[in-house]
Amino acid sequence: MISRERVGMHDVDAETNQSDLSMENLDDLFSVLRTYENPEGGRDHYFASYVRIYRSNNDIKVLKTDFITHDMSIALDYLHALILKSIKKSSKRSRNHNIKWTFRRSIHRIFDKTLDDIFLSFLRWSAVPIADRNFPFLLNVHRAFRRLEKYADWLEKYGEDLMDTTVDVDQVKGMLEGKVFNYNLNEHGKFLLWVDMSYAISEFHGMSKNDCFRFFAWMTHQAMFVENAQQSSLIQYCAGQIPFAQYNSIMDYKKWFGICKLGLSTSSINIDHIYVIDTPGWMRSQYSLISRLLNKSARSRFTIRKSKSLDVFEKPGVPNSVPEGFGQGQRGTSR
């Protein structure tokens, strides 16, 4: 039996043991190991790229040179200045570097937002609460800038597929009101994002992989424009026991990586914890490998469950916020 301490899976339930290493799960896992190149190019392996996402703490650290203020208007002006400074600094070296700061592939207008709304969302993401009646929080503008630059880079790399002339905006927006994606607030105002892949098989039927990518990217953007999400969020993900081959048929693995990168290490969603239930064996095995390379802080953000029981949501105090029918869609056959 594989001990949780040995693989570093302190947040994975006791069901994640040797039974996960069935031939079916091993075949799924080895297909990843054999076939997949680095989704971002280069020599690193697929897993190394995911490890970098989970380890992304460079924009969490507070540096001595960071500009910190309690005033949002000052923070916004300073953020604009940092962007201009970045443009001037690189103008002689790389024209491509500056293109990203035009946010030419941003979809904020679809959600009736402005560029300043994007900047404000990252400033709120950078906020640190303090015990002061007059100034309840401090804004780390440099930290917001570092995260915003990651988001601008993401848009340049993946944004071309977010919008084209064939996209029916109303249709995609309508899908955001389906059963795969929901969000609400708990009694303390914490943002709760619910992703239910048990409905993905039926709701994504007939959709192209690009449309599926667009759905998840738009879903993430809709969430990141909610102020509560920028302050504190919990993600509840029902994996629906979907086999690896079927999961990959929904979207190309490079696009899955892009969505994961957007949600976990690029957007302005401030994630406290991620709960995954009804998790297929290949996904648990994949996480067990990745978790070996994560520090305690990164591992503490994940709770992985093989069971589809909703009891796991009692710990964060959100059992009364579970959307109707969550986890009750068409499940896969992977174990």
C-alpha cells in the first residue's frame, strides 16, 4: 500500500491507495507519460509544467521594493505607471512584449467590463486584510502587476481562440447558465465556484474542442469579475469518474493545461482551496505524482476524494450552498 506520507498526499483520502494503480488507471497514466510533450514547448515534461502552476508562489511573496497602499485610486494610477514603465523598458528590445499590454485578445467587453475593471480585479486580488478600522486592507500594487502580466501573457498565447467571427456570444453565455458551471456565496460572503463534469458528456455533445475551451475560459472570466471571488474563493469540482480518453475528447490536453493555468495561477480569482470529488483513478494517480514535488503550502490547497459524497463540503461550511443536482449527471466508468 502506498502511504499518504510517502507520496505527500496529506489532503487525499484513504481510498487513494494501491487500488488506484489498476491496469486501466496505469494505462491512462502511462499514455500521459508516453505521449504528451510539454504543453508550452521546451524540454520539460507535461508534469513539470503542472508542477510549475501549483508551485507558482512568486506573485504571492511580498518584496521589499513593492509599493503598498490602502487607497484604490492611488493603486490604480500606480499600476498604470508600472505598465507604461514595462512598455518603455522593453520597446527597444521586443515589440511582441508590448503587444500583450494592449489586451487585444481580452474578452472583458463581452461581460460589459473595461480595462480598468480588469486592473481593479487584480488589485483586489492583491489585497491583504489588516486589523485597522480606518484601513481594513492594504493593496500590493507590484504583486498585482506581476499577476496581471501573467494574465496578459496568457491572453497572448491562448486568447486567439476566445473570440472569432463565428462565435455566437449569446449561445456561449447561455451555456454558462447550464449545469456544468454554477457559482454562489456562502453565509460569510466567500465565493463558491461549482464545476460539475458529470453533466459535461451531455452538455458538450456536438461541440468542437475549441468551443469547449472557450466555455471554460469564459466561465473563468465570468467568475474573476466577481469582487467576492477576487478576495476569497473555494472551488468545488465534481470529476464525474470520466475516463481519460473521454476527458481528452472534450478538449485537447494543451488547452486543458491553458485552462488550469488561467484558473490557478493567472486570473484574479483568489483561491483558498480546491475540493475534487468523484475523482477517477487516473486523475488521482496523476496528482499523486505531482504532489511529491509540491511543498506543504501548495498541497494544503487541494482535497481529492474518490467518493462522490458531499460530506467533504461540511468542513468549509458550505453544505447549504450546494447547487441542486450537483454530481448527479451522467458519470463515466473510470475507477
